[in-house]
Amino acid sequence: MSIQFRFKKSMLLILTSLSLSISGCSSDSVEQNSEVQNIAEPVSYLQRDVTDDVFYFVMPDRFYNADTSNDEGSKTVSISAGGFDPTSTGHYHGGDIKGLTAKLDYLQDMGITAIWLTPILRNIAVQGDSSGYHGYWPLDFTQIDPHLGTNDDLVELIDSAHEKNMKVFFDIITNHTADVIKFKECHDKLEVKFSTSNQLCEYKTLAQVKSGDKYTPYIPEHAKAVKFPAWLNDTKFYHNQGDSTWQGENSVYGDFMGLDDVDTDNPEVVQGMIDIFNNLITEFKPDGFRIDTVKHVNIEFWQQFTPAITEHAKSQGIPKFFVFGEVYDGNPEVLSYFTTVGKMPSVLDFAFQYRTKDVFAFEKGTNNLTDLFSKDELYLDEDSSANLLMNFVSNHDVGRLGYTLDQALPNATDEEKVKRAALSNALMYFARGIPVVYYGDEQGFTGDGGDRGAREDMMPSKTPSYNDNVLHGTTKTTADDNFDKTHVLYQKFADFAKVYQRYNALRNGEQAILSSSDDAGIFAFSRSIKDEKLIVVFNSALEARSYENDTLLSSQVVYGDGELEKNSVKLPGLSVSILKVN
């Protein structure tokens, strides 16, 4: 299908469906006040600002298997074949791109407007005792991993999403490729050829390399031409300095768990990477990129790469193409360095994730949130701000909020944990920043910790260590089909999305902290834009608490169970209310 035809088709369908709500969901529980029932007509995905989006982060292999014929991967390229074992947490489970296409209505009905996929390019299928089900071991930057489907399947997904006025974001990697390059000085002496946790080859510093103390890289005969484009097969385009310990200099120049660290200082590599991802933009027309392992790449690379691909996307008719990076750090000073000096419009807000868990799971003072948001000015420059940060409470690395709740509150009832999960996600939607739902959180998934422990199946799972978990808000387990639109958290998230879309102040407004405390209780802030002002009040305590503010004399409750009396609003325990200032 030609790109030109795809765009004409998508735009025609959008123009004929503008009466549909972006949120795709209605709920009587959102508001009863008729004064605020009207939602502005949705803007086409091509013109919609990213601050108007609700993201869903999904690992395709663990979502839904719509094509069992691709479960074993490539039928012609052995290095990308095999690795399928749905009983193992570290292998392919069969989910695919067609599975995502089949479940778009499930996402749209929850209010999702943007889908972020873990990396989908062709991987080395098996390394060590694990497989590349997650997508972070790329070999071929031109083809979709055969375990997930074909390039045509991806075109169909993007077209189908665009027809529903939803965006699709790719997760991309510039820091490394799959582990193919070996070093004669260490790998030849070991039986294990892939590092999953320990250094197999001690890191050699830049000073050592400069003095001549360096490794001798080589590529085994059977793997000399396995990477695409072809220039990626040349060892001169890699740092070749040994394994990283994620500290100091080696955080940038070392091999990430043995994965071949690309020499992003090299101008040829910079241009090569720009070309790779410009080509993907040209072929598939995604709406943006999430970039992996950003802090493990030299800052000068981002200063060139991000503006170049953004400009190319605009030339391809994607005016709102958006880029955000993964900087795995909870310090706003570190995070903001990449949005300002690094020329990246946004990053995942790990600081938000840590502080939200502190307050709503570990029952710490709500002043932890005040401290978090007091650093928001650090992100402000010509192309970034705190409103562009990607808020999240769970992901595939740090683990699920549900797991944290189980660990922090082992004696709490399921009802309490559901309330705390809902409250945490409400902050994700209503505070500054863009909400990112991690797949399965809307079904009460709990997981077994980080990494593999947080990558359960939405389709009926065959993994024993997932299926023995107790989920929140349901009697189901992961052995069941978990696309349940009646789940209490799914419905809550749908409600949150409706409120988020209803009020521009929640998406783009200036945020000001109004009240917090050094213990569990009230946290209040305002969101204001033009003539619209909202006051959002959270109660993280188990018992009812009140918040007083003279502004409430001219306000009305438009969401939540808060009881307003004159200048005071009383909130039940573990709840949130939104008031509109008239």
C-alpha cells in the first residue's frame, strides 16, 4: 500500500468521524454537572499536541497472539528463529503486531490516544538463557522482528490506529546492537558468550585505550554479516572497551550487559543512525519515538540526532512528531539535563514514579510531591517543559505499582490497594505531564518485581510464576484472558481520561502547589490556563480529611466524592476531587 494512499485514506476516515470522542468511553461516574458535559471535538492525530494524549505502553509479545504461525520467528534466518517458550519469563510468548491491531477498540474505550510499543525491529532470537522477546537486542534496523509479524503488519496497525485517531510510537535504540562482537582477550577464554549480569570483559578506560591497552575485537565467522544496514557489521563503529558497570565513564562507553556499544562519538555513526531512523519514519509514518538508554550515550549525539529526525518527520507530513527519552534516574537535575542541554523535548519522569510510590504506597508525607514539583522549572527551555514530561507509575524495568503496594502494605485489603492504585494513577493523569499507562495495570496486575517479573501476559498465560500472583480488583489470574472492560481500574482509567480530555487546564495548564503535609493526608494544587482554573485535591490518608481555601467559595466539585461547604472541601480517605473555580 503506498504511503500517499495511506495518508489520504486515514484523513478521509478522520474527517468523517470527528463526532467521536477522543476518549472513546462514557461513564456516568465522571460528573453529573451538565455545565461541564461538553468535550471539544477531537483534533486529528496529525495536528494533535502530545499534551492532549493518553499513552499506553505495551510489550507486543506479552499482549495478544493473533497469528500463531509466527511464534517461532523467522523461517529463513536462523539467528532470528526460535526462543518461543510461553512457560518461561525470559522467552517469547507469541504476542504480535496483529494482536495489537485486534485490540485497538479495547484501548480506545479506555481513553487511550497513543500507543507506545517496546522495540519491534528484528532481534537476535536467543542470547544466553533468554530470548529477545523484549526487543532490546536489535540486529536489523530495517525489518520487523519475525516473531511479531511483518512490515506489512506494522503498516496495517498504524493505518488502523490512525483511522481511530490514535497515534503509534516506536521504541528505538541507538546505544547498542545485539551482542555479536567478541574480544580475543576475554571471550575466547570463556564458555559463556553473553553477559546478563556480570562483567565478562573488564572495562578498559579511555585513558587505557589511548595508551594502547585495548581489546582486539572480532566477529565470529557465522555472524560477519548479520546486522543491517551493512555498516553495522564493521567493528570500527563500536567502542569495544568491555562491559559497563553503569558507573562513571563506562556508563557511556561500556557494553550494556555485553551488548555491542555503538561509537556514537563517530560522525559517520551519527549520520548512519540519523539515516536509519529517518528511513523508518519515511516507510512507516510513526507519530514519534521513545528512545532507549539515553544517558548511556554522549550528549553531543542527542544534540544532533533529535533535531535531525524531528525535521525529517515534518518533511514527511508529521508536524507533531514527538520524541521522549529514557533517562533511568530519579533526580530532576539529571533528567532535565537531557531536555535542556541534550535537546530532547521530554523524558520519562522517573522522579515522579519514585515520589508517587513514596506517598501512596509507603504512606510518606505529601510534601514529597511538593518537593518533586518544586524542581519543574529545571525542565523549562525553548522546546521543553514539565508539562511535556511522561508521567508513569509502573513499567517493564522498575516493576508494577501493584507489586509495590503488596510489598509495602501486606496486610491491606484488596479494596484499599485498588484505591491506592487508582489514586496514584489519578495523580499521573491530573498533575503536570502526560499520562502513560503500563499495560496490565488497568487489570490489577501485580507482577513479581522488576524486569521479567513485570512482563506478564494479557492473553491467557502459561507462565507458572505469573499465574500464581494475586491480582488486584478481580478474582482472575494471569491464566485468564485479561481484556476485561468491567475491571474497576479499567473503568477508573477511562473516567480519568474523560476528565483529562474535558479540561484543557489538566493537559496544558500551569501548576501551583496549594497544600501538602509532612504525613499522609491532603495534597492540593491548581491547574490554570486562560479563563479555566481547577483545584485538584488528593487525600492519601485512610480517614477523611478536609482542605480549606477561600477560592472554594466560588467553586464547584466536577469530579470525585468531595463534599463542598463554603470554603472547605471534605474528602473521604484515599480519594481525589477536582473543583472548578467559577
